[in-house]
Amino acid sequence: MPTSDESGTRSPNIVLLMSDQHRGDALTCEGHPVVRTPALDAIAGQGCRFTCAYTTSPLCMPARASLATGRYNHNHGMVGNLGGVIRPEERRRSIGLALQGAGYRTAFVGKHHLTPQVGDLRQIAPFLKREFGFDHLLQVVGKFASRRCECDWTTHLSNLGLLDVHRADYEERKQQPVYFARPSPLPRDEQCDSFTGRKAIEWLGSRPAQPFFVWVSYPGPHDPWDAPGDYGRMYDPADMPLPIAWAETFQGKSPRQRGRSEFEGLLNLDAASIGPMAAQYYGLVSNIDDWCGRIVGALDAADMLANTVIIYTSDHGEMLGDHRLVNKSAFYEGSARVPLLVADYRGPALGATCSAPAETVDVYRTVLALAGATPPHGTFGRDLGTLAHGQSSSGDWAAFSELDTACMVRTRRWKYVHDPAAGGPQELYDLDHDREELRNLVRDSEYRTAADDMRSRMLDWLASTQARDLEPWEGTEG
């Protein structure tokens, strides 16, 4: 089992830091006017920040299944959050199994959400470790799911006498509008993201055999909006910027969007009501940022950082009132674009940025390339390693995303969305001139060629990825 490359260099430790529902612009290094993320900025400063990165699906389980298996939704079949368990033939491609085969010690700490969040997740720990290739597993259930599910975190809260307090708070929140926000009643260090970060540091403190891969998966900044401790008071609701396209007229947009906005209670809501939600959201982001910084510090203190590559991303973003929508499941920038940072601490700081479209499924291929592991047959994504080291991209890259029957394709300039179930026009945006996605150009004759080209690109992607899926398993090519 390889632990070094041909030059004799040791295989790097790989730390995948992942959050849930972190929108791509919510970083100080992105130029955000409010949020403060010094630790993530430092990671970006060491490596490369991908400024045009998109989730393979703007929904938790489909996105996580793609990152775990290197496959798209229409390949692995996990198309929703009620989709059951990833099929056995898909689990064979798991990133953990591939890395174990390359001689890595593997660990998962936090929210996996690769299976339904029901019952006692501790009971399925042996299954997850075996089927997904993790030598160590510590589970944290999704935030609202913690009202009913048991996991290592809820056991910890119970031992501290805090579980009833937590669940009573969440039961009350569940009865409130989707934008309801207030600080967490839990002590800052016992909140789910803090617990996840602390347990990851404890695992690193055990001096794991190297090389190792650890996937640290924070449950936040997903709703409910409940930043803990000082982070619940870090941002003033009155200082929050107005959501993008808050004055949305829905002209040329899907009737589904207006109906969803009305259902979420945002259609006639005063913009000031979004302020508390945004303040708590950014507090959650900053708390996660702090724990990311602590993890980097723990690696450094243990003399492991100099042989480590750190990747930070999220499963999808958060609309946060943009286009009068909350949460995810949309192809607008707030929901579909995510942070993607790749930092190699084996060399000098680069502080690079890359504007080539990237996808979260690229993380799979990038991690396997770092480990010297052969990608299993039928997997997708691109190795971002050369771009992360400051080399320019060649060719006309595109990023794809899908949810149910809807698909999105994003090139450097254009975004095209096709949703056959939407009951309205498709969407085409010129992001060079319309960053807020206000003007849908799909029915404008001036842009017919652009729309046709993007539609063809989407169809080619669907056909080519499904064709590869039909080839025999025995192949060795990625």
C-alpha cells in the first residue's frame, strides 16, 4: 500500500472540512461586507480559493452522496432527502474505501447524512464504518433531526443534563416561521458545531497513524438560526445587508418560485425581519470558522500540518432571503454556489484564486489524486490539484448541478436552468452583467444562440455521464 510518491515524498495527510448550508459569498475573503472568517481566510491564503464552485445538488443527501462516491445524482440515484441508503454498488466507490486501499487511516467526525436521520444513529455505526470505509466514526445528527434522533452528540448533551433544554428549544422553533432566529440556549462549547470541532481535535490528538484522511462535517450553519454564546451576539441585525433581489418581481421566473416564497411567508415580509436570521446565520459561520482555525492549530502543534492538505467546502448554500427565498433547493447563487478552498501546507503560501467553474464532486477526484489512489470506474469530477497550485485552467470548463428532474449548467459567463416540472419558462442568466440574476434572458431572441448552446451542453453532459455509467464495473479507468 503506497505511502509515498515516486520521488519519495510522503503521502500527505488530508483534512476535509465541510459545513452544511454555507453560501459561497459568506467569507471575508470573498469581500462580504459583514461576516468575519479569519481562519478560513488564512486557509484560502495558504492555497487556492475557487470563486466559481457549485454543489452537484442544492440539497443535503444528494450532494453528500456525490461527494462520497464521485457520482452524480442521476448515477447514484439519491435524488432527495428521503432517498434511503446509497445502493451497495455505489458504496463500493466510497472515498473512504478508496483511501483505505491506498494505505490511509480514515476517520469521519460529524454529520454524515448518507443515510436517513431516524432512530439511533449509533446502531448503524458498524454498517457505516464497513460500507463507507472509515476506521473511526463519531456521529452528529442534523440540527432539527436532533429533536428525535440519537447520536454521539445527543448522548453527550444527555450526560450534561442539557438534552431536554435543547429539544424544548427546537420544538418551540419548529412552530415558528422559517426565518425565526435567536441565540442557542446551549453553552457555546456544547453546541453541535463546537462538539464536532472538539471531537475532531481529540482524534488528531490521538496521534493517528499517518497518512490519514479525516472528514470533519459540521451540522451548521444550517437552520435553525441559533448561534451559540458570544457568536449569538456577534452581529447586529440592524447592520445586515438587504437580501439580493429582495424587490423580486418574479417577472419571467418560474411560478414555482413565487409559490414557494408565499409558502415560506416571505412574499410580503418586511426586509427588516430577515436581519435577525442573517445575524444568527453569520454567527454560526463565524463559530465554525473558529473551530476550523483550532483544527489547523492542533495540526501545527502536533507537527502534522507541514505534511497536510486541507480542503474546505459545503454541501450547498443558503438563500438567506435572496429572491424572497430561504434555505436551499434553488439554482440561484445563494443556494448553488459554495465555498471551495484547497490549501497544501507542504509548500509556500499561494493566496491564489481560480475562476474556472468547479463542482463539489471534484473534491472526490482531488482527494484521490493527492493520495495516489486510482479512481474507481464510473466516477466523475476533475482533479483540481494543478489549479490549486496556481496554474491557470485551459478549456471551457462548466459546472453542473441537479435536483429531482431539474438541471443547471454554469460556464464562466452563463447559467442555464432547465426544470421540466416548473410549469414556466426555463432560465438563462448572463452573470457577467447580471450577478443578481434579475433578468431571465431565455426568451430574448438576442440570446437564443447562448440558450441553445447551454441546452446542448447540458444534454451532452447527461448523455455522456449516463453512457459511462453503463460500462462494465471491471474497468480500471476513472
